[in-house]
Amino acid sequence: MIKGTTKLIKWENLRMVIISNCTQSAITDAAKSLVSGNLVAFPTETVYGLGADASNESAVNKIYKAKGRPADHPLIVHISNINLLDKWAKDVPEYAIKLARSFWPGPMTLILPRTALVKDFVTGGQDNVGIRIPNQTLALALLSEFEKQGGAGVAAPSANRFGAVSPTTAGAVEAELAAYLSGDDQILDGGACDVGVESTIIDCTGSTPIILRPGAITAQMIFAATDLEPATTNNLDIKASGLLESHYSPLAKVILDRTPERGDGFIALSNIKTPEGVIRLASPKNNEEYAKVLYQALRNADSQQIKTVHAHLPVGSDIAVAIRDRLTKSANK
Ligand code: TXA
Ligand code: MG
């Protein structure tokens, strides 16, 4: 049976597999591999995730090892269907149900009180769990096949080394993690991610929603769905690596809203002219496109060994909020 195109990566003694043009049989194999305790990197509409069976401690530990991520930073559990929410979360407030109904599948993670199914090795010991239903065909097919095979949910952080830029293509996952994955692990190639920045994280453990990380689901959208004005926080007591002030960092130094010098990289909307002698890394036409190309542009700077990247912060209260958040953290190195 044809299983899609398979590419073997030889990295010293390791042989990790990238699978493109995924067929149902490739997806079934990948789900089986997750059930067996291996890692599968997969596309979502936001960024690529590095997945493991969220109920299997040794599998989840492999994620932390591959990413080089501190063990007390919690992971998001991905499910295919809103009916599975009760397995993982309890005391779900009414407004969270409205959010789930409005925006799932989609680029939104809800933080909710956890059930007994959720173990400390997923939440880093916190009483809450992050849950998401991604809106990406391959991701949903993998998750539902995994559930069909008896799995309950897939823990998946972004598929990058800790503190680095999230990958938005399978090639970027390979560049980040090939050296840290084993011969039994896989990368599923589903092309470039549509949104390009990570999901909006909403803390739903109190009486009103709090945005912990901005994303494509904006404050206005949350208000429209719930009639509640969401708060935002920079509370660093919450152990969320995406909330750390320095994160999403390329090797290059990122400078915001200043004048670049000759040989510097430059990222800005297409209506902003490229200064003389500067290397244009991206010219997105609007904020959505800006989000989509941002991480690849930062990666391209590193592969061209550009030392300094200047970025123009986009204005607006749409996905521009998320872009400003990520760029500000990239610049905070
Ligand atoms: O778009 C996304 O959310 C991607 C895709 C793969 O789904 N995932 C992602 O995961 O960005 P990660 O681990 O790279 O970022 C998730 C953030 C982290 O900062 C993590 O600490 C935080 O969510 N988080 C997870 N569970 C949490 C919890 N129970 N309480 C507070 N923060 C939590
Ligand atoms: Mg991440």
C-alpha cells in the first residue's frame, strides 16, 4: 500500500522519517507509532507540533528531552472533538463552552481545571490543563485515528528547541529537531501552516477569560462570543514558556522600529520601502500574511547568517497584537 512519500534522514546514527503526501495508511501508521510511545511531529493551522501520547509518561518525557524544555513547563493536550473535552477538563465555565463552540476547531487553547486523567507530567504539576482542537485536516485525521486506536489525547508543544522560533514547515521541524529525534519518530509534512503564529491561550479558570498569549482569536472575537471583556496578563508566575519575556528567538539580533543599516535584514509590510542596502526578508501585504511569513523570515535570516534583523511592528487590534507580542519577545534576547 502507498503510504505517502517517505524521506529518511540520516543524522549520524539516527534515522528519522519525514512523510509527505500523507495517505490514510500513513496517518494510521503515525497514530500507531504515537500509541507505541514514539514522537510524531505534525502540522496544525498555527505552527507544527511535536506530539506524544499525553497519557504515556515516558513518551511525554521524550518531548521535553527533544526540545530541551524545563520539565515544569506545561504542554497543551490536543483532541479531535469537543465531546472529548470532559475527559480532560472539569468545571468548565459557561463562557468557555461558548468559546469552544465558537472557535474550535481553531487557533485557540483553553486553560481549564484538570480531571484525574491529566497527570503532573503533562501540566508540570499545575492543577490546570491546556486543551486545543486544531483546525488542520492532517492534524484532525491523526488525532481521530489516535483516538480510534484507544488514545485519549496528544500532548504537543511547538516543534522547536526551547526558546527558539516555532516551525511553520516540515523542513523547519527537521532543521530544529532532526538531531534530537530517534529512528522511530516521524515528521508528517502538511505544507506551510496557514496562521503562522501559535494559538491564543485563554485562562478559563476564573469568572472571566484572561488572555495569556495573543493569537488569531482576538480579544474582540472573545468578547463577541461571550459578552465578557477578556483581561490580559503578563503574570510570569504562571509557568508558561510562551509567557517568558525572551522567547521565539532566532540567532540574529532582532531590533524593532529603528532604521536598519546596510547588510541588515528587514521585515515590514509591503507598503514600507526597503532602505538602501538592506536585505528584505519579507513584504507581507497585510497583518494575516505578516503572521504567516514571520517565523520563516526569521529562520531565513539565520540561514543567510544575517546578524541583525529590523522589523516594523504592525499596528491594529487583530492578529497584529500576536505579531507584536512575538517580535517583542524575539527582541528581548
Ligand atoms: O498553536 C499552538 O498552541 C501550538 C500548536 C502545536 O498547537 N502549540 C504550542 O505549544 O504553541 P507550546 O508548548 O509551544 O506553547 C504552549 C504554551 C506554553 O507557553 C505553555 O507553558 C502554556 O502554553 N501552557 C500549556 N499548558 C498550560 C497551563 N495548564 N497553564 C498555563 N499555561 C499553559
Ligand atoms: Mg512553543
